[in-house]
Amino acid sequence: MFKNSIRVLLMIFLIINAIGCTKNSNKSIQPKSSKIQQMNVTNSPSKKKISAVTLTAYPASIAAVVNKKYYMPVTYVPKDLVYPNVPFLFNEKIEKRKMRKEAAKALERLFAAAKKDGIYLSGVSAYRSYSTQKVLFNNYVKRDGFEKARTYSAIPGTSEHQTGLAIDVSGSNGKCAATSCFANTKEATWLKKNCAKYGFIIRYPKGKESITGYKYEPWHLRYVGNISTAIQTRGITLEEYLHVTPVSK
């Protein structure tokens, strides 16, 4: 009788313990939320804290939104970076010549189409790592101050160039490369009219500064794939297309 009682108690203990282990196991395998995670950017040279910045949930997505409110993981590096077979303003095979494979192939088609129309393009700057962006931004801050630098350059982690899907372009002569006068060139006119046919958009359109957070940059192309035509036709930004809160709010 005594032995039977011990067996019963032992069985009850094992059952309770098993239930507890199952609960703990279930907690450990719960998938992380796919929602954007809240975080702050505190690595600016001026030590200013930029609030209301969120971590992009899917940094490898072709349609990933990256701006002053949507932040790339510090360690993110695209896995499929290649050198697009197009001319650049420099000859070295360095980081800023790379793009993700799909974007690189689309860029080759875009450059070829432009050449057929008598428009000769060159790349200026494509992929940019987090560390490279940090160096650039720090230099701009030293020159112009933090607030002004933010109007034309991205805080490390908030640059589209880190996605491997963005590229700054110019004419083959390099005239007005990455400067406001590029807007008045035939290259800029051609890009505005035709880039969407190849999956690209002018990422920072004129008059959309309050939404994108940046001034007009007719040289900055962003590959978004098959949604490019819809964005161009409607005259909207990537934020508006995806119903993302404007940077100014």
C-alpha cells in the first residue's frame, strides 16, 4: 500500500514537471513579431538622440522602406552583391560599385536602353556599408553641422545605399554628379521618363520632401521591381505606395 502511494505521488510529480517543461519550451519557440521594432539612433556624431526611429522588419525585401524613420540593422550586408556591367565615374572595383544581383541586371538594361536613345550614363555611388556611411556622415557634420547634414545625407543605418538597391547616377562626363544642377541635364530628363520601365524610381521626387525627408535628388535611383510603374504613374513616393507614415510626422 505504501509503495503504491509512492508510485502515485511520483507519477503526479512527473506529470506536473512535464507540463511545466512544455510551457517553457513553447515560450522559447514563439516566433518574433514581424512588426517593426522600436529603437533609437544614438550614434550620431553630435550625440543627439533621434527618437521615433524603427527597425526595418524585412531589410532584404526589394520594397524595403529605409529613411529617417526606418532603420537598417547595423550588421546588415546584402548576400548577393555583384558588380553591374555598366560604366562608373571611376575604374576601381570597390564597394560603392556593387549592387544586389537583381538590381544590377536591371541597371544594365536601363543603361543599354539609355545608350540606344543617345544618353550616356555613368554610376557615381551604389552600395554603401554602415561603416562607410558613418564616415561620410561624420565628415558632413564637421563641415556643415548636424542639422544641415541631415537634410542631404543619411545617419548611419538610415541610408538606402546600405540595401544594395540604390545608386546615384550621372552623365558619362560626370557633370553635375550628385548635385542640384543635374536636374537640368538631358540625362535627368531621360531617367525621370524611363527609369520605371526597368524597375527603378526617382526615390526623392521634387515636392515630396516632407514625406521622404530629403530634398529633390533626380540622380538617386532606387530599384523596387515591378511596383515601379505604379509609383511613377501615380506620381507618388515609396512611402505613399506602401502607406508608410511620412518622415515629417
